[in-house]
Amino acid sequence: MKIELPKKECDYYLDELTGLKNRNALLEYIKTNNEYTLFVLDIDHFSNINNIYGYLVGDQILKNITQYLQKLKPSHGEIFRFDGDKFAFLTDYTLLKIEKEELCQIVISFFNDIEIFHNEETAIKTFFSIGVYTGSGYNLINYAYLALKEARRYKRNSFKLFDIDSTYIKTQLKNNDWISNVRRYIEEEKFVLFYQPIFNNKMDKITKYECLIRIAYGSSYITPDNFMYACKVTGILELITRFVITTAFAKFENTEYSFSINITSDDINLGYLENLLLERCKKHNIAPSRVILEILEDITTLTEPHMLSQINSLRQKGFQVALDDFGVENSNFARLVDFKPDYVKIDGLFIRDLDQNWKSQVVVQSIVDFCVLCDIDIVAEYVHNEAVFKKVREYGIKCSQGYFIGEPQQELIESSLEKFFSS
């Protein structure tokens, strides 16, 4: 495979450290419509080598690796130093799937068996993860890199061929699409708020609502699980939270309801929340005690000192704090004591079958017992039918939320349950 590169300064297409063609050269190759197979080879944990042994040793390792990779590359291919500790093989030769897999395995096995750097005091091994894609254009890099990320998701020192039917790849492509479009939805004012009622089981009436953001898309509405990742990586999460706060305060100004607003650790770290919330409380004559900040992060993050100090400051001003999805992943009773929220929302995983699953009953009972001891109120999510609703009340849980109580809607619509209990 040979492509004549445009005549530019020599170092524009060459990597100074290794002497290999660089990223600029790779982009020149793939801007044609020719079909190539691209292997992206990334050294696992290379930053640790730089941190422990220093950059001079790191640079020497990259030079040593270059010598070996030049011998391992496809016979009808080129090699590039793609980016930092990443290298790339590119070939226009048609490779069968088994040939791609064999090449990846040869590279991985080769470096598993040798020391890439050694002297009297130090012996260092390096390991590779590899992503592979066959196609044309700039998607070569994007898709090979997605395959690399999928390989590392499950096991380092491994390889993955891009598979459009992979659940991981589908999710990443979906996220990439949202990343490309989410700013446009803000500019076009497509974001709207929905409100889901929360039923007080002690008072037999709705006392609060959760504010839920959506994107208006034609005649339907898109939920946050589709676009919040894109908001985070594009740096517009603060704009979303500000929109929710501004809209919610205006909505509840002339009501007696409390309302919860979802926030993330990013919102807390940016340091704008307290001033904005106090300003809105003053403007709309809403007591801070009516505002519940529903935190969407795991409790391990929230008990870090800089996080706790800001959350405690909000509490001192009168705002309430709720912890979402308790009972799964990084939930921890010991950490809960340190954080001590006003509300815990039990994850719907344990509520939806509470009337018939004894394992869910054990988990819920343990959470209830612990929260009673710590004087923490509880909201049960995913209360979707009468049987679950009755079981939640049997456990003495203060509040219920779910489609049996009421679906999220753009207006504050009274639940049929409230009418039932008032009749």
C-alpha cells in the first residue's frame, strides 16, 4: 500500500520521537473513499510508566515498541504513531475476519512474552488493547476507537472487532448522535418540564412533585436517559439544571406543594447552586423548605469533604436533600449515616415486585428499619399498581411515587388516589 503524501514540511507528516508517520499522515490516507482496515493499538496504563519511571524512560519504551511494531504490521500496510501512546496499522489489503483476529492475537501475545525495557534496576513489560474497523473515510478512526473502548470495557490486553450489532456500540453511537445534536435542542428551546406527583401515605394526599426534564421531539417526548450523557460531555449540564430550576420555581410559585429538582455532583462542584436557589426563592416567594434537591450520584462521591460542605450549607439555608436510587450499586448504609439526607428514594428495582418477591421485601425492610433509626424519610419509586401501593403502605413508608399515583405530565394534575381518600 503506497500513497503519495502532499508536499509539505517533512515534520508535518512525521512523528519526531519515533520517526513513524503521524496522525496527519493517517488523515491524508483515509480522506479518500478507498476501503481500509484500521487497527488502533493502545498501550494499557502507559501513564503509570511515565509517572513511576519518568518521561525519558517512557520515550525510550515508545521507541522500542516502534521497532517491534514495524516487524509485526501487515505486509501490505503502513504503521503510524496515532496519538500519544496509541499506534495504528492501516492496510487496503482485504483481510478475512480470522486474519484480523490472528494479527491482533500475534501483537498481544508478542508483547506478553517480552520485556520492552530493562536495565540493571528495572524491567518493564507493556500490554496492548486493540480495536479494529474496516470501512472508509474518517469513521475509520471513530469506529476503530469505539471497538477499542469496548475491548477495554470488559478486559484490558485484549482486542475487539467493530460490531454494529453490539449493544455497547449501539449505545455509544446513540450517545455520539446526541452529542452532535443536544446543543441544537437548547437553541431551539425544545426542553420542557414534566411533573410527577408524590403521594404522602401518612396524609393520604399529594404533597410534592418531582420535576422531570424532557425534549420535545415531534409529537413525543424524549427522556433524560437518552441525552444526559451528551449534556455532561458537551459541558451544558449547568444550562439544563438552570432551566429546570427557573421553570420549576415559576410553576410552583402560587401553590403549596413542595417540589424536587434533580442535580448532579457537577452542579455542586460548579458552585452556583446556592446563590441561584436563594435568588429564585426570593423572587417567587417560596420557602427553601419546599425545595428538595434530589441528587443523582452515588453516595461515595457525595461524602467527599468538598461535596458535603456545599450540601450542608444548602441544608443550613433550609433546603432539603434526597438521595435517589438507594439500594443499588454503590449504596452504603455507613455512608448514609455520614451523608444523612432528608429523604431516601428506594430504587424501583425493589419496589416493582414488592408484593410478591421476598428478596425485595428483605431489602426494603432493612432500608426502612435503618432509616427509621436515622430519622430519614422514605419515598418508594415505581409504585405501579394497587398491590404494590398497599404493600408500601404496610411498611410504613412515608411517600409513594409511580404510575399508580400519577404519570409525569406538563400540568399539576390531581391524582385519582387523592380524590379517593378525600371522598
